[in-house]
Amino acid sequence: MNLVVNTNRIIAALIKDSFTRKIIFHGNFELFTIPMSEEEVQRYRTEILQKARITPSQFGVIIEKLNEKLILLPDELVETKMKEAKKIMDKIDKDDTIFIAAALATKSGIWSEDKHFQRQNKVKIWKTRDLMSLVDYED
């Protein structure tokens, strides 16, 4: 299964060793992210360090491991679907139009906890609880 990972899931995986992190590391998914997500993670870096109670070097290790599992989509690919994505998402939440475009460009669903994605019907939205049963992992 292909999924575009909303930034909130990446940040959640950085903050806590939870089901979100387990899904990323143990799920049998192609997980895509966009450059904007990387920028957003860096913008919230200090807050993530505080909430996670980790050092900058620990943050670096975790983000490196996450980046090994996430496929960074080129802006040019995402841009090919922005016009269509704007028609779908701009009236709901312009900030998330890019995730719809990424999903359309990769023929993927979106993994997010943001409820406003449910207000559109062109891209399948997956919540963490939906994915938990599809992951094979050992505690």
C-alpha cells in the first residue's frame, strides 16, 4: 500500500515511540513525504526535543532512521497534480492541498489524523488505528 505521510504523523513518531513509529518501521507500506514536511519538522525541532525529552543527537538518530523509511517526493512530481488538488482541497484547508497533490501524483492514500481531510472524497484517508491491524511487529 502507498501512503503519503502527513507531517503530524512524522512529528508524532519523533516525539514518542508509539504505534505511529511502529507503523513507519514495521509496516509493509511505501511511505511518501514532501519537502515541506522536512522543513516543518525542523521548524518545530525545539518543541519536539522538549516534548520527547531527547537530546539533539538522539533527535538526529531518530530522524535519520525515519528518513530511511520515507521516500521524499520531488516538488516537480507533486506540482503535476496541484491544479486538481486545489479544486479538491483549497476550500477545506489550503495548507493541506499539497498532500492531496502528492497522493494524486503517487496514486496513494494519505495517513493523517487531521479530520478535515475527511471532508473530501477523492483520496482515501487512513488513520493510525486503521493501519495498526495491517502492521506486523514484535514489541
